[in-house]
Amino acid sequence: MKSICIEKKLRLQDMNVFSKELRSLFKTPQVLLLEGPPGVGKTTLTHFLLNEDMSLKNRGKEDKVSSPAFSIQNHYITDYGFVRHIDLYRIKDDDDLESTGFWDIFSEPENTYLIIIEWANRLNSFCFPVGWHYIKVAFTFNSQQDTRNVFVTSGNLP
């Protein structure tokens, strides 16, 4: 995958259009690393990405995209395949991460299309398995209340 670097300013309501732009960059297997403070739009982006752009299947109550802050991990089936949505907000250290079964999800890349990781800055990305493509989206609040600075990078995980 060719490395990219994109900078944008977005309002929360722009996340739908941004999710489509982001989706066009995906490869298989793909890791989407989301970073930024609470309320900046990480889960909102995931919602638009899965519901609007990737056609979440079986749209029952249990399949609606929500923050996995308490469950640590949610999974979904989309038109593109199996998606895991992970939130590391409550993870304190590597032992805590290991106890969630986090690393096991990388053992079968043929069964997973996308892994979305919120609070990815809590990970040591040098520990990821070889061969996975990544896109990192780092959000910060802009001095204007309703906009976010978005910085997107991509490449292959080491």
C-alpha cells in the first residue's frame, strides 16, 4: 500500500462523507487506528463507516454500532466481511490488553476484513503482525468549537 498523508478540518456532520473517502483507501486485511480525545468523533466515524458505507447486515438492535468502551470489543458483519471494533480506553497495560484476547484477532486475517481500534495510541504498534495494512486517523479539536483537525496516515504495519 502506498503511504499517504492527509490533513483535513471536519465538522461532526462531515463524518459521513469522510467515511466514504476513508473506505476507498482500505485493503485486506485492514487495521483502522483511531486516536483523539473523548467526544472528538471516533465512534461517530465508525458508525458512519459501518452503517452507511459498508452496509451493516442484520440490522437488529444488537447490530447497531456503539462504543465498545465497556465490552472492549464488538463485532459486525458487513457487505465487505467481518469487522471487529475495539475500544482501548479502559486498558491500563499490556497484561490488561492480553487478557482481552486482543492479539488473537490477528491470527486469522482471512476471516477478518477490518479491525477498528479506538484509543489506538495506547498500543505499541510495533507488536502488530507483519502484513496488515493500517490507516491511522488522529483527531484533535480545532479552536473553533464545531470542527476537528484530522490527520490521516497509512502504510504497512512493521
